[in-house]
Amino acid sequence: WRQGYRARVLAEILQEQSRLPDMIEQTPEAFSCPALILHGSSDKLYSAQGSHAVHRLWCQNIQGGDAPGSFPVLKIYDGAYHQLLNEPNRDEVISDIIAFVNVAPQGFITIKLKTSWMQEQMGDLFEHELQLRSSSPQRIVIDYSSPNIAKEMHVGHLRSTILGDTVANLFSYLGHDVVRLNHVGDWGTQFGMLLEYMRRKDALDGEASMVSDLQQFYRSAKQAFDEDEDFRKSAQTNVVELQGGSEWARTAWNRICEASRKEFDLVYQRLNIEGLQERGESFYNEMLPDVVEDLQRKNLVTESDGALCVFTNVSETPLIIQKADGGFGYDSTDCAAVRHRVQDEKAQRVIYVIDNGQELHMRMVFSAAEKAGWLGEGQKRLDFMGFGLVQGQDGKKFKTRSGDVVRLRDLLDEAASRSEAELRKRAEAAQRDIDTQKEEQLKKDAESIGVAAVKYFDLRQNRNSDYRFSYDQMLDPKGNTAVYVLYAYARIAGVLRRAEHDVSSLSSSDLVLTEPSERALALRLMRLPEVLTQLEDDLLPSRLIDHIYGLATDFTTFYTECFVIGSEQEKSRLVLLEVVRRQLAQCLGFLRIQPFEQL
Ligand code: ARG
């Protein structure tokens, strides 16, 4: 059936353009090719400029029907272009978009896009800002970052923060109504012991010093909790008092949260994270009894050793929605949170950016939500956007020399100071003096580059894999790094600055694509909508990095092969470079990385 299926798909694609059916006769081998490679994804975007019309052309017709799982893939593949160019009759006009299609027996469809059409597309990108909109905008809650109060933010939170922020920025750009929620761990038994420890230490109303002390308090409190029966009892009483709203406990708790918040905000500022609302576990406290009742009414609750459990379809272990002692925990909170997000926040999609270690927990919550009917008839989508571990150079858990978890702050400091050293070296090599003013700028640049490098390196990985944290790799000016991309950008900006013609005086009619490397750049530029459409669905930000890196390397190739300034094609090439510059800036903008006009 596969053969027949492929033939049908191909026929459908081809019928889209009235002149294409002729082609079927011209290439009967299409129906016997061993593996037709189709590529693309759901077509949810459209662009005002129609810059990915080709993509849409193929996808529309392949969508629906009896499409199996994760297909279809149709490569808009320009690789064979040069050989074919010289063959007679190949270049005949089949449509406005396509110069010709060739189906190779190995199973590739090679499509040569018409140069005139590509020029039009580039012209559009030059004249108008690329504005992509989702054809079905949704209200989307994204739960990310979510560190724990009174603890240090660590690399796991770094990943969640960066991944979540990138996806949130992208979704906003696509026209979705995005709610960014920081589900901080600000509730639970740990506060009982923390309060107890601080009460005994007389540290309950301390102010500034607390920020750095909290972690230490936490450790000592935990130790006392484990060793001292009396301490344990008081700690438990404190939890009850806190959850019951007792004045002293609330005040002390608030102070702890405030201190942690200040720390988190410092990191968010450095990472350029904006719009993230804190809505921690405590927010759901009031709703917990009602959620339990709701689940009971729906006959989903089983009692086991005094605890109230919900068994789901994903695991033999249940969710514990109320403990035997009447208390509520992480499971209860997440059940309340998911219900609140879909019912009160009216989210149509909720995305959880959490480490893979919590996947089972989240899947159980998703299953409970479905069984409880909170998701309607499949109108609500819940995504677990998991990620792997960040490891040290040795492939083991990422730790400091003393064995502590690496603090996010220290990690960013280190990246910044290494990039500072590199900038100094460059300045020296170029025999540039660094006066006080330049000194300040250099420090600022080093911070931006360091942070950008950390972000980029993280996003570059497939989020599901573990990766080894390596300063050398992430700061390598020749590798797939923010540093490489930032230099490429600055080089483009430099060319545009130095050129005789001012870009604003040029027009799309100045553009002519002649060289293969120009064509390659244009093709790359046209693929952004496809990249974003895929990302919208599979939530893999590494796709965006691939695109950014592709743009930067295609530019490098172009720039080694083609003269710009002073060449006959100067005007045309400036137009093309301006389009590249803008798209690079836009993509880096999704990562909240500000490129440099000069480096
Ligand atoms: N605070 C948790 C942690 O640090 C992450 C919370 C993730 N979000 C959630 N809804 N459970 O591991």
C-alpha cells in the first residue's frame, strides 16, 4: 500500500498546480521510486508575504487523509541544481515558482525554484518586515524556570528558564496569547523546618544578611530535622500554622520568599528574562480541598493507608492528592494548578518545561486531568517539554570542586570573565588601547557575550539529551556558538556600514541572485517559517539554533566567494545582506540575545 499511497500523495501535490500534471507523464519513474522522501509539517502559519508558499503548497495537500504519524517529508532540495542546469529542456517553466522537479530513483525529489520567484521573495523580505502569524492563535500557559525558595537556582533551572523563555518569545511573536508562569517551590514541609531553625537562631526578622544565609540555614535545618525529634515536631506544627495562615509564620515566610526573589531576579536580569509572573505552589493552597472533592465526585479517588490516591493510566503508583495526615504535597498542587490553568486561566495549551526526571509525575497529572474531564473533548493540549541533565566535563553530575551544586550566578560569572579575557586578547592583538570608557564597554560586552554563549550552547542541544557543560566549547569563535554568530552578524553590519550605497536608498529591484552561494542564502532565509512551524508543534528550540547557525555559515561561504563592496553587484548584494542581517537579529531576538553592530 505504501507504493500506492506515495503515488497518491505525489499526484495530489502535483495537481495543485495546473501545469504540473504534464510532469507526471514526463517522469513516470515517480511511481516506482523506492522511497519518496517527503518533508514538512503541519501548515499552521501563513505569511503576509507568502514567502513559504511553496511549503504550504505541498503541505496542504498532504495533511489529513490517512496520513501515518510523523510524516510527511518533502525536501525542497536545491543541491543538484548545478549539474542539472546544463541539461537541455530542464529549465522549462512549470509554474511561477518551480523551474523543474526531478524525481531521482534513489528517492529524492529535487525541486529547482525559479530564480525570479526567489528574488521576489527576497524583495518582499527587504521591503517588509517578516511577520508570521499563527492561523489559529491560542491562549498558552508556559510553566518554566520554577526554582525553589530558600535554595540556590542551579543549572537545571537554567535550562528550564532558557528553554521556556525562548518558546514563550516565539509564541508571542506568532500571535499567541502567552501567560508565563514561574511555579516556584514556595510551599511545603521544608518551610516548617526552616522557620523552626530560624526561630531558634533568632533570625526570623533579619533583613539583608539572610539572602546569602538561606542556603546555609536550609542545610542546618535539614540536619536538625533529621536528628532531633523535638525539632521535627515543632517543624511540623509550623507547617500547619503556615498553611492555616498564622500571622508570625506568614510574615517570616514572606520574608524568606522576598530574599530568594531578589536572588532570582538578579539571574533573570542577566539572562534578559522578562514577563515571567511568579505564581508559586502557595497560590493553589486554597483550591486544594476543592480539587480533592472534585476528583472524589468523579470517582477517581481511592483510599490507601489513609492517603487519598488517584490511579492513572500511566503508572502503577498513584498520585497522592492528600496525605494520611491531611496535608497536601507536590502532586496535589500540580493537580490544582493544571485545573486552574485550563479552567480559570482558560489556557488552550499548557506547556511544562521541567527536567525529564519529573516526566512521570507530570504525565500522571495529565492523565488525572483528562480522566477528570478538565480538558474537555480533546480541546486542551498539555505538553511535557522535558530536558536532560547538565553534566560536568567528566560526564558526571555538574558540581563544584567542593562537591556543591554549581550556582547559576557563578557559572555566568565564569563565562563572562573568560569572554572578557578573550576580548582583551583581541584588543591587544589589534593594538587597540583600552581607556576607562572602553574598559567599561569591554566589561559590558564580555558579560553579554558570556551570557549569550551559555544560552546558545544550552539551546543548541536537543533538549532531551544530557550535555556536558564546557566553557571552551561554548566560547569557541569557530564553533557552532553564539560567539561565531555574533561575529558573523557584526561583520555583516560592518559591510553595510562601509558600503558606498546606503541600504535605505536601495530597493528590491536592485536584487539579482546569480551565484550559488547567494541562492543558498536565499533558500535558507525562506525556510524560517518552516522552522518556526515545526517548533510550534514539537517544541525543539534547537531547530532555531540550527537555522541561525545555518544562516551564519551560509553568510560566511557567500562572503568568501563573493565580493560585495566595489563589485558590480554591490547594490544587489547589499540588499541580500540586509535581509540576512535582519533575520539574524530577529532570530537572536527570540533568544533575547542582542547582537553587536561592531565587535
Ligand atoms: N520547583 C520544581 C523544581 O525545582 C519545578 C516545578 C516545575 N513545575 C511544576 N508545575 N511542577 O524541580
